[in-house]
Amino acid sequence: MLYGAKSALTRGSVRNRNPDFATIPGVKPEILSSETIYSGKVIDIRIDEIREGDVEYKREIVVHKGSSVIIPVFDDGTVALVRQYRHAAGKHLLEICAGTLNEGEDPEVGAIRELEEEIGVTAKNIEKLTEFYVSPGFLTEKMHVFLATELTETGQKLEEDEVLTIERHSFPDLLEMIRNGEIEDAKTMVGIMLASERVGAGF
């Protein structure tokens, strides 16, 4: 677009790729068929056939029950994270603790469970910061992010296949690690940035 030229789009307007197809906000497309082709311990995979106006298409969907993420902040202002090997990435990553929810589980209950399992602490105060879809183009997983303060150490309760180490870092150090690429995990970036704003300059 040339400098000073006005866009044909205004806020809230829609431009359709297909002029014969109009998107109606709030109206869901029709699901013509849905077939589960894989059922696993953590995920299922299904293929949906969808009709949206005059357009029909298929989508491969990874079905996930959702997960809880929790950022434990100690009295000295440090945050406990875990470093563990992530096979999909092929490397060890530094992350805030998180875990898959059980079927129908309240996200706050899941966050409290993961906090004690991975970090080995309980919290007097639990506050929800946000929730977001991880990758809505193909994945149903929604992450629920919590902040935990006024912590009491109890001891880890790791599952049999969990191998991780705990690291504690200050918010300034963590924000710098995000900027320089040392932290590569998206939920950790989101959680740390929101938690640092919430706790303010007091730490």
C-alpha cells in the first residue's frame, strides 16, 4: 500500500477470499463427518469434514483435554521452573511447570496438583492470569495459566516417567532469557511476562 493511501478495510470489516462465500460472525460451520483415527494416552486424532457456506474441506484435529500451567513465586522474588528433555524439540527446555488435565478436571485443581508434583510446594494464594489456545489451527488444547504465591515446601511427587531438575531465577533474568532466546517454550514466555506484570516492582 502506498503511503497515505486508505485501506478498503475498516475495523470490524471482512474481506472474503471467495466472493461467493460469506462468513457470518458467530455462526458455526456444519460438521459433515468426524472420524477418530487414533486414540492415545494423551491425545486423540480425528478427521473432520466441514461445510462453511458453499465451501467444503477436511481438517486433521489433535484432541487434547487441556492443561494447567502455574508460576510459583517465592518470597525472595525468584520463580521456580523445571528443565527437562522434550523429545519433540530434541533438546532440554526450561519451562514453568504444567500438566495435562484429567477428564472434566477443574483447571485450578490441576494447577495445584502439578505445583506439588513438579516443584514440591503448596501455595496459600492461587490466582488465574489467563487462558489461551496453544495452536487452534489443528489442536484443541487450551492452557490455563495461574500464579502461585505464599509457598510452603512439601517435597516433589514426580510421576515415574518424569525426569527434571528445578531452577530458580529472578523475573529480570527470565525476561532477559526470553529476549535472548534461552527460553523457547511459548507457555513459559506468556506466563512469565504476565506474572512479572502482576507482581510488579516489589520483586
